[in-house]
Amino acid sequence: MKASTIRPSSCALALALSLASGAACAQAPAAFLDPTLKPEARAAALVSAMTLEEKAGQLKHAAPAIPRLSVPAYNWWSEGLHGVARAGEATVFPQAIGMAATWDAPMIHGIADTIATEFRAKYVATRAADGGSAQYRGLTVWSPNINIFRDPRWGRGQETWGEDPHLTAEMGVAFATGLQGDDPAYYKTVATAKHFAVHSGPEADRHRDDVHPSAHDLEDTYLPAFKALVTQARVESVMCAYNAVDGVPACANTALLADRLRRDWGFSGHVVSDCAAIADVFLPTSHGYVKTAEQAVAVSLKAGTDLFCGEFGPDKSSDVAPIVDAVHHGLLSEAELDQAVRRLFVARLKLGLFDPPERVPYFKITAAQNDTPEHRALSLEAAKASLVLLKNNGLLPLKAAPARIAVIGPNADSLDALVGNYNGTPSRPVTVLAGLRERFPGAKIDVVEGSGWTEAPREAVPDSALKDLTVETFQGLDLEGPATAPQPATNAAFGWGRPQRQARQTSMRWTGVLTSTETGVHRFSVSGEGGYRVIVDGRIVVDAWTRAPDSAPDGEVALTAGKAHAIVVEANQSGSRGDLRLQWSRPSRGADAAVAAARAADLVVFVGGLTAKLEGEEMSVRAEGFAGGDRTSLDLPAAQEGLLERLHATGKPIVLVLMNGSALGVNWADAHLPAIVEAWYPGGEGGRAVAGLLAGDFSPAGRLPVTFYRSADQLPPFKDYGMAGRTYRYFAGEALYPFGHGLSYTRFAYGKPVLERATVKAGQTQGVEVEVTNRGGRDGDEVVQLYVSRDAPGAPVRSLQGFQRIHLKAGETRRVRFALDGAAMSVVGPDGTRSIAAGPVRLWIGGGQPLARPGLAGPAGVEARFIVEGGRTVAD
């Protein structure tokens, strides 16, 4: 039967899926299947036909099918932070913090629209026969992360748009509207603003932290971006956070969800919990806010949460009993449950998942529209736009192609350093090494890692270096008791909990022969979370059997090329997850080899920084300066800085390329090296962008979306959520590189600003225009930034209230206009009330903040001033 012959009023669902029979379709309520009705009415009709158990099942992120109503299964969990994530090959754009560094909201909107296209392409290619979707293959995207990156120690700050409420709001709105599309009836995908609210580390304590933000900080810093996405972007979904706020878990917080989000801001979409956050509501090891899963369900739904991601706990992981029992025990009315289910089906209806394909414009997208050349070209442009030139003493752009380049550092040829976290898989990744080889084909390029991220460079010992290897497994952590018979093995490697994730308390011993192709000192370690030992030729090389949480021990031994050495590897692991693998550091990849390569080179490119294996979401990291996914120090890891100092001593020119998701206090490098580039985690095309910047193929114009402090000692304690002393808005110290900083290969000048009026009444919009001229010898982008300062209690030092990225040819002048509304002139009082005070308003318009320090010139810019007459409270 052709789709066009099915009557929408009776079989729209069958038409959408092109599978259900007319008889099956007829069992669904006619109103639900009628695409001419409003989604709210259609959802209500469907929910009225569902049983209590069927409704309860729809609240889980892996919502089961309801065959009798022709409702397919749907998995709500998809990730799209900077491209379709965890779903195979896709276009990988710069990490969110890198996209923030573009300061280009129109570009971000286009990127998000492209990501939504690839989600549609994945959905078409992978949906089940009945139209259902698998995890990470749906159309409900749990992005963007619009939490404020209040402290650079937070490991997940890389997922955000930086430390400023205005920049975060503008970029978040651009991203969310790009994901959701511009069709008046249907969403391209659903965007989710997360994590609501006041969430920004520490990672290790996120399931039990109770945050008490001041009323001022809540209104001034933590909520503006969420309000903007709800009221301006009309975001369909919001994710509530793990932490509690003022004693109440965020996903059960009536003041946040029912009052602020729904009542004050008019949010009508659905709220999804962060994964396992509902368990946190009742588990005594977390918030313990209530005693049982049933009570957690009730308080969360009553507060405004609609969808539960993850488990209720280890004893209630797969059924819907806690939801059903909450109703049966009178903790929750069925009407309250119905409200949540209706909201969820409204979202699916707005995606067009139950409507004839010809009615839904986004069903024209085909599977071939994933990871296209055009999309990768956009990723390259985004990577170029995200690069921030932190320092340049004239080395860049390179005057001529170097004859010999030494490429050194742990991120030089690292895929991890391209993609960050919550990422897809680039089909044609271009590392910095690959980009340099492509851009300088005539140069001799020597590659020596020289240093790992926090230690000597590591690589997995290859299978070819091991022979006659056997493994024994013990049912206990201390290599005691009964063991399995020795089994042949190809390597000292294992994944605990695989293929099924089950908790284990086991230890293992590998015995065999090791042969290296190199003579010299080798260093050994074992990746993973458990304890281990490595024994070579009967000598214990490293003993980390009782492994300290913050240690990454290794040991060294001299090996002879071609000589067989007896090796024993012992390891243990407790829990249901964790991988281990024997690693070594060979002499040819070490610091001495790197220094030798530098001496022979005309240019050294050191590509260092961090990786999402060190900073990220609630992770186990055993290295100095890191804890639980967060950082305890802002310094470049000592192993990298020590090597940089040795390379500098050779006298060769060095470009330091940083790849990381958070600020680094590279004080030594700033004082000694001629050029420093911040590349973030730049996406699949990142290496090509970095090489182009060094060569001068374009003028850099990225700007910092966060402050680069000199040291963590300049900051309040990490767990203090007060904003005093944090971010450029309230920081009184001297930054290494300020928020908004970024150098160029050309020069810009600003004319005298023209104000629309000398005085404004409170709440009246003020217009301001300024001419910007490119006075350099080459074309380039400038990021025009507008900052507002008010002399009032609680006011920031200055606050970003406008920005535009513009392109100017050499010698070109352009007039840039900003419009400042009442909120841009307002100040938040101690009680959280936003008001526009009478008095002067000072403006700074320029290529950054009006700051300068020895060795770092301030940006071009101009000042202006006007007066506000009267005064009033700004209504929400």
C-alpha cells in the first residue's frame, strides 16, 4: 500500500512507520493519529487509552513499545555536544568550549543545524522495523550544556560555553535553535538545556553535594542562560542536575522546576533527569532526601521531572514497579503521572514520528547526509575560527616553510586530543602531525613524542613483543586460592565486566617472554584502575599492588634489542568495569630523543596540554594535579613543562600548541616561548586548522571564553559556589590571559562611538555604533566586544553585553551597531532582584577587555558613557 493512500485520520501512525497494518493502526485512538490536531490533544488521547503500567514504562529513557497501540519503542538518550556522539562515524566539530572561542553565534547556529541533519540521517539509517530507535540513534539530543564554567578545575567545563552568562546564553540559543530547526510545526531534533541548575563540579561529589548559591549569584550568574534558552530559543527539553540546591535534589526541586522554570519562564516542554539522578534522591549514599524509590518518583514528578534516565538503584534497575507503586500507595496521583507522559508524547509528535512522512519536511533527509564533505568543510572552518593566538613575538605566521620541523608532545598525533568527550568518530581525522605534513610537504618532519601527558610517553606493548604468554585467573584480589588453568594469551590485557557487565573481585597473572626492538631503558606501567606488578627477569620493576588513588607509578629496566626477557604481569580489579593493558615507554620516544630532534630542526612545534582521559566526567585519574575528572592544579603537567624547558635550551624557535578543554597556567611558557596557540579539542579537522594558522593561511581571531589564571591559588575553594573572586566579572587579580583575549596577524582601530541618546530612561533601549577599521596589511576577522560597567553594590567589574565577529579586508572600515536593553544595564541586588539603577553607565567597545599587563598589550577599543534616569525593577 502506498503511503498516500492511507487516511491520516485513521492510520497516520502506520503511514509514518510504513509498517503497521491497518488493523493494528486502528487500535490507536483516532485523535492521536490525526496530524491536523494539536500535539497536546493528540497526546492526551493516546495517554487516555494506556494502562497504568504502560504509562509508567514511558517514563524510562528506554521507553518500551506498546504494540496494541502501535507505539514503537523509543530510546530518548542521544548525545550531540559537538556532533552526533557515540553512534559511529559522524562529523566531529570542535568541543563546545572551542566553539565558544569562535564568538560567532551565526556559525554555531549553522553547526547545530548540520548536527541535526546528521541525527536525522542516523535515525533513518538505524531505526528499527517498527520505527523505534536505539540509544544514541534517536532525535532527542541531550545538548547543549549551558552550565557556567565558574572554576577552571572542573573537568566537564570543556562541555560548556565558558564562564560568562551572556556569551553562554547567546551561543546556547544559537545552538538550540539550530538543533530544533525553523519549521513552524515540527522539530528537526529536540534540544535539551542542561544541567538545571547550579552544576559545575566537583565531579567526585556531584551525587551528594548540596549547593547553597546566594540569591544574587543565582539570578546574576547561574540562571540567565537557562532563562534565555527557555524564553528565546523555546527549547523543548531541560535536564535537571545531580546536585541538590538549598537542601532539595535538583530533580525534585519544586522551587527550580515548578516555580522558576514552568511558572515564571513559561516552560511547557519536558524535563529529563540526569542519568541515575532519581536514585540519588533516595539512596543514603547520595542525597537520601526520601527513603524509597517510590517516594523519589513521587517527589520528582510532582516537582516537574517527566523522564527518568538510568536506574532507580541496583535492586530496581529494569522494572517500572517504583512508578506503579507510587500511584498504588497514594504517593502520586495517576493524573500527575498522565501529565508527564503527555509531555513526552508531545515531544515525539513534534518530531513527526507518528505522522505521514510527506507532512514532515525533515523526513526528506537521507542516510547519505551524514559526514559529508560539506559538513567536514564546516568543521574545518569552525576549527580555524576557534583557535586563539595567546602569544606571538613575531614568529608567526612563519615567514617561509621550514626545511626541517621537529613535532614533539603527547597531542601531536593524538586522536583523543581532537575529539574531547561526548564525541563521535571522525572518518578522516587530521591530527596536528598530519596537518603539518599536508601543509609543508617539502619539509622533513621528525616526530618524537618526548613526553606523555603526565609522565614518560606511553604506548601499549604490541602483541609482537610478547610470546609464549599464558594467563591465570584467581577468584579473589590477592592471587590466592583456586585459579583457572593457564590459558594462551596474546597480550597482558583484559576488560573487566565484558562482554556482560558484572561485578567481579578477581586477580590475574600473565607469564611469558618479552622482546624489544630497542636497546636502552624502558619504563613499564599497567593502565587501569586496579593494582598491578611488573616483573622482568625475576626483578620487580614496579609494584603498585596497593595503588594509591592519586598515583601513577612506573618502573624502568634496561632491555637489549632482540634479547628475550622473562616477564610476569600481575593485576587485580574490583567492580564491574575497567580495562587494563601492559604499557611501556621506549627510548626512541623519550625526552632525550626529542631534544636531539629539536637540535636538528629549524622549527619545533610542541603539541601538549591535556586530554579527555584526564579531564572529564566523574572518572578515575591517577596523576599529580588531577582528581576524579577534575584538576587540583592549573599548571601544565610537570613532565611536559620539563621537556619544554630542555627544548628551549636548544635555542631553536618553539611554537607551543595547547590542546585542552580548560584554562592552563602556562606561566613559564608565556615568559620564555615566542608563540603559544590555544587549539582546544578542535574536532576531526583540527590538525589542518592548526597547520594553516602557523603557515599564515588565515589570521587567527578566536577569543578566550574563560579566564586563564596564573594559578589555582588565585581562586576561592573549588566547592565554594559563591562567585566573588571568580571569572573576569568578579576577579580582582592579574590573569595570565584575560577572558576575551586573542591576538591577530593584522591590526584593528576603533572610531569614536556614537550613542543614540545621552540619557535614557530606566528600561529604555540604548543604541551605540562604532566604526572598526582593519589597519593591517592582511584580511582578518575581529571580534567586537561590548562591556558594561555600573557603580552599584553587587555589580561586576564589567559584564559582556554584546559581541559581533566581523570580517574586514585590509583597509576596510565597517560600522557595528549594538542595542542595549534594560537588562544589559541592570544590576542584581543581594535578594536576587534585578533592577536598573539611576546613574552613569560606562561602556567599553573593543577587541577584548580594556586590560594590559607587562608583555601583553591591551586590545584596541574605545570608551563611552551615558546616564540612566530614574530606576526600576526589571520584571522576569
